[in-house]
Amino acid sequence: MAQKKAKPEDLADLSFEQAIDELNKVVAQIEDGRVPLQDCIDQYERGMALIRHCRTILQAAEKRIEQIAADQKKPAETPRLDDEKKDAKNPSEKPEEELF
């Protein structure tokens, strides 16, 4: 039985894992060789849409991982704990304007 053509909104709701699972089913049906030619073509088209969807998800994940890694390389913007303790112990060492 032929599946309906893949609509972009159909794919948008699929997780990566769901798309891979469906892609494996599509490949199995095509490799089985018992489906009519038109159904094979429809399944192939669905498979290609699933591959594009998976690539999009993977690219987004890669960008997110790169961002996380870049954030880890940035120097800390908050003062170190040692500096905070030193400032708390010696408030007289701060300039006068900071005391008030």
C-alpha cells in the first residue's frame, strides 16, 4: 500500500529517533521487492524526505554542541570565590567610593 506523500509538517513533528525508525522501515519495504513500482517510488521519496529531516536535526545538534563547547572556553565572567573572600575580609582596602 502506498503511503501519502511526505508533507513537511508531517516530518516536523518526528524526533530524530522516530524518523530513523521510519526510514529503516521504508528501506526494508523497498529491499523486500514485493511492492509495486509506484509504491517503491513513493517510499523512496518518503525516505529521502526523512533523510533531509534527520540531517537538519543533526546539523542543529552539532551547532548546539559547538556553542556549548565555545561557552566552556570563555573565561568566567563572575569573580572567583577567592577574590570575594579577600574583599569581604578587608573592606578597608576598597576605594572610598565603593564603601558608600
